[in-house]
Amino acid sequence: MITTLFLTASGHDEHARILLAFAFVLVGAKLFGAVVERLGQPAVLGELLFGILLGNLALLGGPSLAALEASETFAILAELGAILLLFEVGLESTPKDMMAVGLPATLVAVVGVVTPMVLGYGVDQLMHGQDSWMAHAFVGAMLAATSVGITARVLQGAKAIKTPSARIILGAAVIDDVLGLVVLAIIAGVIKAAAAGTTLDAMGIAAIMVKAFAFLFGAIAIGSFLSPRIFRHALAIRSTGVVQALSLSLCFGLAWLAMQAGLAGIVGAFAAGLVLEDVHFEDHVKRGEKPLHESLHSITALLVPIFFVRMGMLVHVDNFLKPGVMGFAVLLTVAAMIGKWACGLAAPRGVSRVTVALGMMPRGEVGLIFAGIGASLMIQGHAVVSPETYAAAVFMVVVTTMATPPLLLWSLKRDGAAAPS
Amino acid sequence: MITTLFLTASGHDEHARILLAFAFVLVGAKLFGAVVERLGQPAVLGELLFGILLGNLALLGGPSLAALEASETFAILAELGAILLLFEVGLESTPKDMMAVGLPATLVAVVGVVTPMVLGYGVDQLMHGQDSWMAHAFVGAMLAATSVGITARVLQGAKAIKTPSARIILGAAVIDDVLGLVVLAIIAGVIKAAAAGTTLDAMGIAAIMVKAFAFLFGAIAIGSFLSPRIFRHALAIRSTGVVQALSLSLCFGLAWLAMQAGLAGIVGAFAAGLVLEDVHFEDHVKRGEKPLHESLHSITALLVPIFFVRMGMLVHVDNFLKPGVMGFAVLLTVAAMIGKWACGLAAPRGVSRVTVALGMMPRGEVGLIFAGIGASLMIQGHAVVSPETYAAAVFMVVVTTMATPPLLLWSLKRDGAAAPS
């Protein structure tokens, strides 16, 4: 049946509400994003803060937007935003980049995943001792993934993107993403097995790990072989929009395949992004069509703010008033910071250890996606990531992100690597 | 609650299905579109045919996609496509263009709306005499709106876009859209009143008409006054993506407002498109950002094919085997053609009447949107547009669209207006 979007006269109708929410969220996210950008912060922080404001309007005497928060369509559009975001993250690197980062960056990445996980586990065990070890492990995993976009922007602004420290940070962040996704697959697998009443032994965990790596490397190997060939034929059609349609199909198709393999959809989207390279579309750009990242950007500019605003809306700030929550949030943030500072110790000689430590610090979109996944997973009838833990996780993301630009700039100046501004 | 998109392992899960459907629909629509473009037809026909194929796979021994057809999310995404499509149609003209088309084009437009409506009403009364007069009127309204995109592309290809005939056709098509939307508002209002158990008298109909015109002209007048001022301030923010976010917000916001006024959402989206003009964003393009129609196009390239594929899926071809349906489809198509040929008689002197008649002939996206709305409206428990009538309407759209390019090219050559190819 065709729904009644076009004709409905009721303001309470789901479809009309979605249109209004779209209008409102886009303008608000843009305004808040622009203001925090003025303050030298990334736009995503403004979008998140706008979401927190929207989700807590009732506390300020405003209307409750609980209906919007509960809307399935709003949720799906936000999730499409997350899928496309990870696709964009993947597009920024190639399999060759991943191979080329070498041992030093891999070592930094491994330290930057293991240390925060251990510290996060410890903090959660200390504060929420009654919870299962699986919940502790999940909280640890939320601290694993560096959000390199913020660091990259600072490095670029300071004209320090070509320094050895920058190369280590950017390389480690790519490996970091892969390791984080695999860790997520393992912990989610363990939790789902527990929810189904079975426990996973070491063999079961190894099986998930093998499946995750096999999917990622299989998708990348097969995709890298096939995609230039498919795109070469597709471009022979000489129809506008072929590259966009095929690339998005690859993204959605691999996301679906990842889900069929029991992994997160974002793993597939990330693999799709890694596989695609600009060289596949050179002819297409020569013909005067827009390069993929540009046409993709218009779509992500629409859907990604919806994701971040929604993530903000899910933070109910009254949780911070509950006993222990603020303390937990602060401890989690400290664990997240110290955990990534440990990366500096793993940095090779000739590289500024302080810069590497601070550059790995910001946690952003991937941490938020992990927190959202945790909120949807259940152990014994409780969400793995409770509303309180979710609020603390967002606090951690906001603080680590906001603290990075000034600290990193200070360190770059200390290194003598920053261009005089 | 955050839904389980990221982690689901089940292939039957709604979210995984949407991702797969997205992947499949995008590639299929693009391929079919490219093939029919090779044959000199517009891509939308290919998308529609791909949808018809998908919706009737079961007849060919394939799997049934009824679950996809029934998916609420797929429906909403398709409807966002329709909203954005009408926004794009509106963007192609400005209020000034509308004022400037003058009396001759207005006369052509009025004839081109009234004649097909009368003929469509007659055909439906002849074939479905048992139905209400409101159903007949709705079938007539489906024939009203010219899809000028197809004609414009042919005129452009033949380098005849600056001829007097072309100016009359393009001007009339704009007025045509407005009249069609108002007719839709009136008929839908009558049907909704009937469904609520009341009948609208002449006064009630006049009230709807006044409301529709008041909304359109009010939105255009206020919007034309405010939008340059708002955009001037917004551009002062100098944040990338401001124009896209604000424009889409205006589109969704006016669509919502139209729905609150009891009109179709597409009326608001069209008005939003009319109001926005490139001059508002000149500074923004000078700063190196993409012009609005380009960034918008990446989004419509994603969502509009979903709309057309879905419209095709709703055609169940076995309806054509039912007695009378094929005959009705043919009669409706003839009524649609003759109805628009009457425009030629209203064309002013010095203009090729045959070219105007043929140029006004194609019915496309707007006719399909009307048919979809009719399928969602109920009179006495029956859809105003039954599955059989819906199938016939799509037949009419396909035939009038396919017949236009060759006939129009022939007429342009006869006029001596076409550039030698």
C-alpha cells in the first residue's frame, strides 16, 4: 500500500513529523556545527550538542521529543548515516595504505587498542562490579577506536601533515579502525551467544575472530580484484551517475553481506570504502563528472548530521544526577586518555612521542556507533550499555575530542613542527 | 531504543533487507536507465520498467518481493524521493518565469489541463460506470500534468529550445504543474470529506481552492521576500554545506506546512523550489562551493530511482489479463494524448501547433505521484485508484512518454526548427 504522506492533514502523522524533524534537525545541526567550528572545534561536536539539547528539552520546560526519538524511520535514516560515514572513512584509505604503514604504526595501533580496553574494563569493573564481565569488555571496546578526522584536521591546519609523527598517527588510526571492528565482532558474538543461553569457549571466540578477519580480508582481496574491472565496464555505458550508483550499491551490498556473516553492517561499509580507489574512476572524472567523494559528500551531509543529532538525543542528562554516573564518566574519560597516551611509548625513535600520544586521543563517531550497538544488545534482560553508561560514553567522546586540538597544537609547537600561524 | 541494524545476523531482518534492496535497486535502475537512454528514451522509463520486472518476478517463476513492496521504510524513502523530485522541478523555474509566460502559455496550459480531465472523466465513466463520480474526476486529474522534462531534453538535443514553440511549451508546463496540484488538492479534499461522511458543497470546494492558491502564492510571496535575506545571513557563517542544509530544510518545512494545511506535501516542496533562485547563492558558488542543483542532484540520484522503481513494483501485470483492463488502459492513453493535442489549438499564431501539441503530450513523474495518492485514498472501503486503474495509469505514462521523442523530433524537422543531426 502506498502510504499517505502526500495527503495527510494530521500533525501527529508519522510522515509529516519526519519531514518537520528533517527540516529542524538539518538547520539546527548546521547552526550548532558552524558555531563550534568558529571555536576551533569539529562540527560533529555541535551536532551532538544540538542533539543533547533536543533530547532534553523537556528538562528545560520545552516539549518532549520522545516520539521522534522512538521513530523507526528516524532511526533507520540515522543508521544509513552511520553506514555511509564508515564508507567515507574507508574511502580515505586504500588497502595499499594499510599494508604500507609498517610495523611501527601497527605497534602503536595495537597498544592504542589494548591499553584503553584494559583500562576501560577495569573502570567498569570498579564502578559496576555487579555487571557481567562481558559488559566490562564492551565498555573497554568503546574506548578502542581513534577518531583520526579531528587530528588530521589539526595537523593539516598546522601544516604538519607530512611529519613522521603525523604519518605514524594516520597509519595507526587505520589499523586501529580494523582492530576495533574485529574486537566489536568478537565481543558482540560472545554476548549474543550468552543471550542465546550458550557460552563461547576459546574455540568459539577464535571462530568469530577468523570469520571477521576472513570477511574483511576476503572482501578487500576479492573487491580489489573485481572493482576496477566492473567499473571499467560500467564506465563504458557512459551514463551519468553510474559511479555513484555502483559505489553505493557496493557499500550497501557489503554491509548486508557483513550482517549475513553475523558482523556489524559498518564493517562491510568500511571494507567497501577501502576497496574503492580514485584511479578506478579517472576516466569518469576526465569526462567532466564529479569525483565520487564529492557526490557522496552531498548525501552524507544530509544523513550524517541526523546520526549525530540522534546520538545526542539518546543522552538523557538527568542520568548525570544519578549517584556515581558523573564519577564514572570522569574515570572513563581518564581511562580513554591515558589508554591512548600509552601509544606514545610505542612510537619509534625520531618521532615526537607526546605528539603521537595526543594525536591518538580523540574518540568520535566510531565510539558513538559502538555505544549505540551496546545499547541494543541485551544480557539477562539488561542493555549491555545502560542509559547511564551511554551518557558517560558520550561525555568521554565530547571531552577527548574537545581536548585534542589545543593540546595537539601545543605539542606541535613544542616539536617545532607547526608552521607559524 | 537503538535498533539492531548493525548486528543482526538474520537475513529476514527489515534493516538488512533495506540495505540489500537499496544495493539491488540502485544497480538495476541504473542499468535499465542506461539501456533505455541508449534507445533515445528518458532514464525514468528504464527505472519504471525495472520496477515492473521486480514487482512481477513471481509470475516469471522468481521469488516474490511482496515483503519489500510492503516495507514502510522503503515507502518513506521513495516518498522522500517524490518530495525531492518536485523540489527539483520547482527549482527549474522562478516566480518571475511564472509571471512572464504570459497569456498565450496560460491559455495553452488551461486547455491542456481541462481537456484531458474531461476526457479522462468520460473514459472512466464509460468503463467503470459503477464507481463514484469522484473516482472519475480523480482519473481525469491523473491526466492533467505534463512532464516537461522529456520534452525539454528533446528540444535541447535538437537545439530548438529557444524557438517560440519551445517557449510556449515550457511556460505552459509550469502553469500546468500549479493547476494540476490545485486540482489534486480539490479532488482529494472532496474525497476526504466524503470519506468522513460529509459532502462538500460549492462553498466547500471554493474554500479548498482558495486555501490551495493562498498556500502556493503565500508561500511564494513570503518565501521570495525572506529567502534572499535568510541566505545572505546564513552565507555570512561561511561554513560549508549551509546552502544545502537550509534549502533542504525549506523544502521539508514547506512540505510539512502544506500537509498541515491539508494539501499534498509535494505542493510545499514545489513552492520551496520556486522560491529559491541561483542569485541567492552567487557568493557561495564564487567561494568555490557547489551550486545547489549539483549537491541536490547527488541526493535525488539516490532517492528518485527508488521512487520510480517502487512505482513500477506496484504494477501487477496480471491485472492486464483481467477483462476490460487492457481496453481501459488503451482508451485512457488515447484520452491523455488527444487531451494534450488540444493544446495545439490554443497556441498563438506564429507558433507550430503540431509541435506544441506533441510537446505537451508526455505524462511522467507527476502523473505517477497522483496515481499513487489515488491508491491511498478510500471511498466506501475501496481505493479511489484500484490496482487495475493504477496499472492502466502506468501504461498511459509509459506510452505517452515513449511516443513523444520520435514524434516531436519529426515535427521539429517539419517546422525546420531542428538542427541537422
